[in-house]
Amino acid sequence: MNGNKSRSTEVGFQAPEQARVAWEPQQRPGADLEQAVQMREASGLSGESLLQHMAQSPVQLKEGDALAPVQMEEEGAENLPQEPSPAVRVRNRISDPPYGWTSTYDAQVTDSDVRINVKVKLLPQAGVTEEDIANVDRRATAAFINKFDNQFVFSDGQHEFPVRVNVQFVETGEHLSVRIHAGNRRSNLSNWALEAPDETYAHELGHQLGLLDEYVDAGATNRADASGAGVHTDHSIMGNYHAEGRRAAAVRQRHGETIASHVGSATGHEFTVRPRR
Ligand SMILES: [Zn+2]
């Protein structure tokens, strides 16, 4: 739940970040191949030495370029070394007035799937033990994977990519910091209660993937009552699963489309989405 208004100001509203995502050479296959050919011709480098060289000279793109659809180079692609694309940072400003937050995670498009990884640092608050933290780690991982992993298949028109998700609890390099509170208080993206149900951890990590709350909230412009455009009562993991049933709570097509749009923009793909089943 992201229902605490004071928390939303705590994160601080920032300018849209999408266009400032750093691009690395392999993230834009067309430019990558063009550059590889030019460099190979110019330098005579090949194989590993070529890749090392490329890693030191990233392609610089203008801001607007990040928004343009990117087409795969077809001709000659099979003659060049096929390296898996690196993981890309996906970062978007999410708005559900008056709430707002930044969604950040890593995504990698491989030959066979799309891999999403969220790195979270847990910050124990008063009365929270190491064992409690290990417990949250275990429960949140299981719940997130249960609700989000392998639920969607992305397609770029040529290939299909099952969408795999994972959460990694880290000490450094986190995408999200979460304060862990003893007892049972209301949780939100960056404050989790020890006694919250497992599904709440999955729900909060859903926000980190850029998904909005979908339950009635008198303070939210689009969800002020049951007729609000942002309200959904279809057993959504982002909705009122406390009332509708935690076990039945699931991701929906609209969630897959949000994730596909964000991952696609960051990796230079135009994805369509279907449910896995
Ligand atoms: Zn929420």
C-alpha cells in the first residue's frame, strides 16, 4: 500500500528521469553492430579484444534518442559475435496523484527470456532482530516470485520472452531501501511491517515495478471512490486483496503492459504482452 500521504512527499517529486537513463553500447543493437563493424574495419580488432574496446567507449545518445523505437539490424547480424545484452537500469517516475515515487530495477533481454531483478536493502528499525530480517527476506522473496515470476510473455514480433522476476536483498547497490518495523503497522513502498502478510511484500515490490495502487482511497484523485478510473476489483495484487482474498491476488494484463512499456523503452524493444497461461 502506498496510502500514507506524508510518505509520498518524503520520496520527493523529481523531474521525469526516463530520458536520462544511461545507455551502454549493447543496449541498442543497431548502433552496436554499426559501431562494431566500423571498429573492426578501423582497428582490426576481433572477438574479445573488440568487446573490451567497446566496453571502454560507450555510444553517447542524445536525450531524445531514448524515446525512438529501435529496429534490429537484420543483414549481417549472424556474422558478428552474439553476446547477451547486459542488464539495463529501468527507471521511471510513477505518479498516482497526489502520490508519486521512482520505480527502479534492472532488466536484461536474453535470447530466451526477459529477466527483471530488484535489489532491496532492508533497514531494521527498533526491536527488529537479524532473524526478523532473514524472515522478511525469505517471505518477501517467496511472495514476489509466487505472484510475479513467469506470469507474462513479451513478444517483439519475432521472438517470445517469458518474463522472469527476482528480488535480491543486498547491503549495497540497492534500487530501494525499506525500513522494517516491528509489529503490524500500515506498510508502504519503503516501510514494511514485520507482521504484514506475505502478499503485502509482493504488493510493495509491485510498486517498485511501476504499478499503481488499485483500491479505493479517498485521498487519491483517480481512486476516490469505487467508480474511480484507477480502481480495480478483479483480484489484483495491487487492489484490495485483504478483502478479495490474498491467495487469489494476481497480476493482470494491465500490469504486464506497464512493465513491458518500461522495459521496452529502456532496452530498445517494442513489446506486446500476453499472459503465460
Ligand atoms: Zn500500495
